[in-house]
Amino acid sequence: MSPLPITSLQNPRVKDVVRLGKRGRRDERRQTVVEGVREAALALKTGIVPDQAFICPQLATEAEAQTVTTELNRLDAERRTQLFEVTPEVYAKLAVRGDNGGIVLVIPSLDRSLDSLVFRGVPFLIVVEGAEKPGNLGAILRTADAAGVDAVIACDGTDIHNPNVVRASLGALFSIPAVQADSAQAIAWLRKNHTRIVAAGPDARTLYADIDFTGPTALVLGSEADGLSAAWFDAADDIVRIPMHGRVDSLNLSASAAILAYEVVRQRLPKKP
């Protein structure tokens, strides 16, 4: 089959994609938007089949974009994806970023649960409670991918399906299992799986580097504005802080996550003889 052309900004399908920018619409439709060549390529490589795909030939000119286009054409020919070819004007309405390579996907929401998580070795997780900015969660997913984290658990209001999470993660949302849960569920699940809960708090006495991270570990971070809720501090096996020597209140959430995650990586590296 050939992609169906869309040239009108008033096309109902275009309007539907734009509406997915609102969380209520995403939750109702059980869908989210992926824009960008790298992000689309990672989604396809991990087995995600888009409900719809939109390609702007004038913009999708890079080699990786051509590879993604070929795969989308195959899925369209198998009637597994609806593929549309759009003009640059239509694409500008679909995409938040204009320089993302000319590809937008509409994909089903990720159907992941805590009990679906599988660990390769000693569990290593990051828990984020109430992240205010989707970009921070996306950056944490990128760090998690680089540091070999087994999963990221997003608690209490954090929306892993926000398109800004997908963009900021550069597609790491698809390579790292990300699960939404409320804090009570996450705490109970971690306890059931004998995972040490290490909460980060600015007033803690213990420095993060003084903790043994070689066993099953969940690093838990809260929002920059409110920090972690009392439930996590009550449940924590350890509460740690990152030393601060400046006048600014705190590090960015994603920077804090990276510092803590790479301490886990450092401690788990093979010891030199």
C-alpha cells in the first residue's frame, strides 16, 4: 500500500494527534506521540507497532529516517500501521520540534506493571516521585539507560507518556522499562522483592558514597519543589544526601539521579586485582 496523503491542516487525524498533547486525551485514548527519527527508530526496534505514522518526505531525508520509513511502509503493507504522507505545513502542526527528522508516530500506551519487571542480575532501580517537569524524567531515563538501571518507577502523578518525556529521553523510554505506580504500591513491591530503599534527602546525615550499593537497590528521589513524601522516608532503609557547597538550594533532579546512579555503577564495577 502507498501512504495516504494529508495536505489539510484541518484534517481530523491531524487534530487528533494535536489533542494527544493533553494528558486527559492520552489517558482516554491510551495513546501517546513519538516524534523524531532516533526516537521512532528505538520504538520500532523494541517491537512497538504504531497505530498511525506520519512522514514528511521533504524532512525525512537522513539515512536513519529512510530506514524507519522502510519499516513503516512494511507495517503499512501488512495492515498493522496506518501510514500517512504529510506536507511540511501539516508536519509543523503535528510536531512540537520542527527539526526532528520528519517522522511522527502515534503509539499505544506502554502496558507495563511492577510485576512484569525482570532483572538480569542484582536489581538496580530508580524511583521518581512527583517529578514536576517531564524533561527531568526523560533525562533520568537517559541516565538509567547509560548506567544499566533495570527499571524506572514513576510514582504519584508522574506521566511517563508525556511526549516531552519521550523527547527528552531520546527514546530511552523504550529501552528501559518504565512503570507508573502509586508510592504505596511501589513500597510494598520493593519490600516483597527484598530491595533496599535508599531515599535522597538534603537533610540526611549520611553521605551517598558511604552506603553499600552492591545489593538489590532502589534509589528514590522526589521533586525539586517538595522533595519526597513522608511515606518514602518512613519506608527507607537508608536516607542519604549529596554534599552541597554552593548557595543554590539543590541540584537539578536529573543531575542528582545521575550522581547517585553512577555511585552504584562505581561500586559494582569488578575490583582490580
